[in-house]
Amino acid sequence: MSNPLDTVKTILSTTAARWLNLTETLPVDLLTCTPAPNEWSALDCLRHLLDTEQMVFPVRVQALLAGQPIPAFDPGSQGRQYTAWTPGQLAAEFARQRMANVTELEQVTNLDLSRTAQHSELGTVTLEELLYEWAAHDLNHTVQAEQALMQPFILGSGPWRPYFRDHDLSK
């Protein structure tokens, strides 16, 4: 990548629109369908992304810019539940938070990418590594959500089901 900062910001800028589209067009029962035991539904992925958008990535960017230590994040014990939130409300709040965070990233320069901080579990990390992780995290949980959405269709595809073996979570 010729300019990792711009590329990461571009990736981060695409995610909210994908989630707004999914939550505006898909039925709630599909968004909340758990694809397999101990797997997250699409809505679980969105809740997690919103948690990390509020409590993890912007906090870590600021810590790295200030040279402060970075604590680990445990989504099981530190995440919010959002039980009263509709899918549309979750996606809208995620979009709002994401826009604010991408705007905050405008203060980061290419010279800042080599700044380091101590992560409580991983040791020394750079701002560039964190930004790459943020983009990968976004894409990972969006793909995970889309894989969860695929499951009922894979199960109903009859003789074509073997074509989806790489994505079939019921096996």
C-alpha cells in the first residue's frame, strides 16, 4: 500500500453504509439468526463493532498519540448489551460514531504511524499496526455477519449446498 493511512480511512469509511443497508433491507429474524452454537448473528457483529467504535479504537488511537499504555478489551465482559436498540438504531449510531472517528483520524499524519505504546497483552504496538488491525477487524466482522446471513440459504440450497462448504457453519 502506497499510503496506508488513506487506505485504512477508506476501508473504515465503507463499513457504516454496508450496515445501514443491511439493517434497512433485511428482516430482523434474519439479522438475529444465530448461525451455529457459539457463533454470532449479524446483529451480534454489529453490536460488537459499535462497542469497539466507542470503547476501543478511538481510545487506542489517542493513547498511541499520547504514548500512553493500552489496556486489553474483553468483548464478553466489557461490551454493552443494546437490548432495547433496533437494528436500524444500532446501525445509525455506528454510522454516527464512525463518521466522528474517521474525522478524528484526520489529525493523524504519516509520521505518527511509527508511534508506539505498550498494549497490556501484546507488548509494544505501533499506530500503523493498530490502524491495520482496525480495518481488518471491520472487514472480519462484516464478513462474519454476512456468513451468518448465508446460513439459512445454504441450508435450503439442496443439491448446491456442497458448493458452499467453505461457508457452511452447520457441519
